[in-house]
Amino acid sequence: MPISVGIDLGTTFSSVAYVNPKTNKPEIILNRDGEKITPSILYFFEDKIIYDSEAEEAFKDGISTCAVTFKRCMGDTEPYFYYNGKSYKSYELSAILLKHLKEVAEEEIGEPIEEAVITVPAYFYSKEREDTLKAAELAGIKVKKIIDEPNAAVLAYGIEHWRENANILVYDLGGGTFDVTLTHMDRNGELNSIVTRGDKYLGGKDWDARLRELIVEKLQEVTYTNVDDEDLLTIRGLSEDIKKKLSQLDSVNVNIAVSGYGYAEISITRKEFEDATSDLLKRTGVLCNEVIEEAGIRWQNVTDILLVGGSTRMPQISSYLTKLYGKKPIVHVNPDEAVSLGAAVQATKSNSTYVSLSIVESGGKKKTNRKDSGVGKYATIMPKKKINNFGYISLRETTAHAMGMIAVSEDGRRYINDIIIPANHPRPVKAAKGFLFQVSRRKNSEMEIFVLQGEKENPLDNQISFRYVVSGMEYNRKDKGKSIIRVQYSYDDNGVIHVEARQDDSEKNLPIRRESVPDDMSKYGKPIDVKQTKSTALNVVMAIDVSGSMSGTPMDDAKRAMCDFVNDLESDNTFFGVIAVSDDSQIVCDLTNDSNECIDKINSIQCGQTGYGNSRHPFDTIKDMLSQSEGRLFAVILADGVWSYQEEAVRAARICNEYEIEIAAIGFGSADQGFLQDISSEDANAMFVSQNELSQAFGNIAQSLGSRSVKNKRLVRTVNIETWESE
């Protein structure tokens, strides 16, 4: 019969557990060596991969084709390991290990594995969690849920030692990561994760690295030679065993072969090792104190500290925490086995339902409301009891990281992390927030959402997890494109991020796609130049040739295209003006923000209203209209023939350029292409088209100007808060 299991996918060791149907207790499933834990090492040898103790021995012997500690790089996009010309990313190596664990477990219990609860460090970001799901899928494992390692450990502890009202601080120092989580055992079997902190780059392997440095230093003192790469591989393989011995002995003597020298004997004392790693220990203490402070309690409110992870066997851990806490930590569960055992218990249970966002404002920042968590209340801690019915226990996890997005501050002077879901909020949870966004009339408006995980106000001080691009927004002419885009964030039961967006009051989700985060995000950490980002006016003067050759269809097509151009560029900060030119240059419409007025004036233009010849140019009039205006200045010239005084027109156009007026010329029919290029600011804007392509030429220009305008408004300030449910 298919079963569900719990898998501790560890940095140095992994294990699989299940609830034995005969005993109704969680048990570790033995590997092929008859051991409860399996080294998280892949030994690539010729055309196969070797696992278990043989892979561990190869690593200890310094063989370079062993893939180790790849869990620490989950979420990275770059390859982690290379063998025989093939590259492997961290999640691909994890998938290989997971597949092996699954096959061995199925052999041992004689039943197929239907699904699994897989554990991850509490401080894993969404990327790492997604990679864990991806690895499981590649391994052929259906994931029921991902849970945080400290929560799994306290779940295993709780079934044997449940104490109502107890606050248990889980100190989880694994091989590659460190987590510290405060949990609360509430009434009715509710196990709540309250606050968590962690460091994905702090674990037993860092103690190993310090030990290696110590060994190298002592070897060089004895041999007076430099240690080469081959020696380093040997030392790397030995360091973990030496560390374990120092947990039992005050000193360890080691004989190590050194290239070009032979065997050298050195002695390492526990005190030397502890002195070399004291700063690493203090880093864990800082995080412990942050958890206590964030929870709003004192150390005396902590009932017990539960040690989890093989690295907590180092004597310095217990000694340090005793000084910090005032009494010895407890070790009622095997540090190497507790996580998978707790995951096995969770595998028998249903997943959690979504909770409502519950926040309070404190010092201008959003924080999780813990009023009903029970953690800060002074209540009698009930006697320990065993729990035989796992249905009695329910686990509620928290969001390790706040989730926000990059937005422009209310004063428009800087970019900020606008938090939507605060850190340490019960999950799964959804929340939404409205943002003001300027939609272009054109159908290609897109809004960028940079998802941040972290609480720092400066966006660059947080994890920039993803970039989402929202499209499909409709232009609201009544509000001149101003829309409220509601962005909904959610942490699902696995702690994975989801993002949705809706426009105004629509009940339909907008199209949204995820794209890679640009390599250079530095501008989001710098002050904003208010002069550049302020809603800058766009001033456009259109000058149309009304000479005799424009009579009939050409004039009708030109006016229709001009009206389309006005509609395409319409916004609060766009101003239009119109000039008719032939034997004279006449202002038909002064600069106005009223698109209806401008269109009415365009439709009133008549062929020959300033004469039927081509003796005048419009540039003096354009300069007079635009030179006193603020913002971007732009002129569009429409002509179908050759002007009489071209050199004079070119000189006048250059004077306009000196006033920072950009000129684009559009011609058709028998227009002189070289002349159009001479009067234009950029050759690309001097288009030679037939008269039936006139509207298309205007459309291309409007798209270019519109994209520039929209770019400046992609990130906008928050205007309101509201919540909504998914479709």
C-alpha cells in the first residue's frame, strides 16, 4: 500500500522516516548500510554515481569527483558541479540524492512512496524552496508539503513531551545552515511557530573550514612548506572526523601526508578549535537574541532550548547557550533524526488553510499582530504528556521573511521596500495592496513588480527574489490612464511566493509573467533625481502643410492621423499644439492639455487657409510656442512636397534644436527624403512614406514617445490597502 514519508534533505546527512502502521510511531527507514542517516554526498565514478558510506569514504580520501554541500546553493542559477563535461545545478544534484533516498526506502519497507513532506531550513527564501520542489519532481516524488526543519524537530519532540503553554526555542545548527525558531505549544494541540531567524551560510561546515585553516597553519609551522591543492582535499576529508573527536577529547593528534615532505604529526586542542570558531558561535547568539526581542518576551519566558542538528553535539554549543539562557539546553530527541521524524508525523496530516492578514503599526512599520499567539502570556505550563493520536496536533508555520515590492516613496525622492506581508506572520497567507499606475492609451503598458524578501527599507538591503511584469491593463479615458493596480502577494503552505494583479475594481486577474532580475539594480539604492522623475510635461507641436497639393484625400488622411496621434499620447502631462503652414505660418491651436479641444481644432483645418504655395516654414512659430515651455519639447512636421526655401528652413530647424526642440519629419508622395533628414533631429524619424501609410508613421512615433513616458512611471507610490481572494 502506498505510504507517505518525511524526508530530511540535509547539507551533510539526509534521512527518511515514516509512521509505522503497526506501532503508529514515526521511525527512521534504514539505508543499504543499515544506518539511519545517509551522507549527502554523490561520488561520480566513471559512468555511475556511488552513494552512502562508500561515497563518504571517497570524500574523506580527498577524491575530487565528490559533490558535497550542494544544498547551500539551492536557488542559484549557476552550475554547482562539473563532471565529464556535464554541469549540474544544486537542485539537479539534490534530485539525484532524493531519487536514491526514495528507491532505498521503498526497498527497505517494501511499499511504494506516494508522497513526501520534505524539510528545508526555516530561513530559505522562495527560490530555494522552489528548487526543492523542482528537485523532488525530477526525482519522481510528489511533495505533500515543505516544512521548516526546526518545526519538524519540535513536532517530533512534542509527540513525546507535549507541554501546554510551553515556549520552546529550537536551536538548529546543521551541517550547512543555522535556524533558530521560537515555538509555542498551545491548548488543543496547536503548535505555533512564532518567530524565526537564520543564516543559510552558517553551519557545521563553517566550523570544519576553520578547523582546516588551523590544521594548515600547524602543518606549515612543522614542515615549512606550503600545502598544495591535493593536500587540501585530504585535509577536507579529515576535518569532520577530527571535529567529532574534539567533541569527546581535549586534544587530538593527527598524522597527515604533505606533498614534498612526507607525514607530519600535529596536535589540535579543543580550546584552540573553540577559540578559532568563537565568532561563529556569537553569530548564532545574535540571532537567538533577535528572536527573543522580536517575540516581545524575555529569556526567562523561554521554557526550554531544544538542540537540533548534528553540529550541536560540539560541547561549546551547550556551554554557550547555558551562559546565554541560564540553564542547560535539552536533548530529548536525536539531533540527527528529529527532523525527518517530525516530517513523517506531518506527512500524516492535512495541509493548513489560509489565514487573514493580521498586522499592527509600530514606529511606522508593519509588524505581525501576536495578540492571540499566547507566547507572551504568563500561564501555567502543564505537565508533559505523550500524544498517541497525531490528529490532535496541528502545526502552523510562519513567514521567515517579510515580503514587499520596490516602490517610489511618497515624497518621490527615493525607492523603498513597500512591505505587504510582514515577517513572522502565520502562513499560508494572502494580502493585497493598491498602487497608482499611469496606463498608456496604447495596448502595451507594462508594470514591473520587483519582489523583495526582507524588512530593510532600502530595497538593495533585501533579497530581490523575482521580477514580475504585469500587462493587459486597459486605458481609462475618463481618468486619462490613471489606474489602481492591486498587487496580491501570497506565501503558500510551502513558503513559496505567488503574485497576482488586478486593475481597479476588476475581478479578473491581469496577465503576469516572471522574468529574470536585471544584473544591475544599483539605481534602486540611490536617491531619485526629482527633476528627472517628476511627471515631466511632454509638449508636442504638429505642423501640417496646407498648400494646394494637400487638397482632398491627403488633407483628410493627415487630419485623421493627427487625431489618432493625440488620442495615443493623451495624458495629464502631454500638451498639444497645431500649426498650419504654406505661404504663411499660423497657430491653429495653442498648447493645450485638452485633447478634445485639440482634435476640434485639427478638424477645422482647411486646405489653402494660409495660401496655396510653399514659401514659408513653421520653425520660427514652433520656437515661439515651445521655447518657454517646461518639459520635453517635440515637433512633428508633415509635408508632401518640396519647400521653396530649403536652406533657410534647415537653418531655422537647427536653431530649434539649440532650444532642445526635437524634430521629426514625415513625408509622403513626392517628398524630398534628403530634405526631411536635414530638418529632423534624428534620421530615423525622417520617414519617407506613401500617403496611405501616413497613419502608420504617426503610430510609430506615438509608441516611441509613449514608452518613454510610461517607463518613468512603472514604479509608483502606494495609494491604498485592500485584500481580496484569488479567482
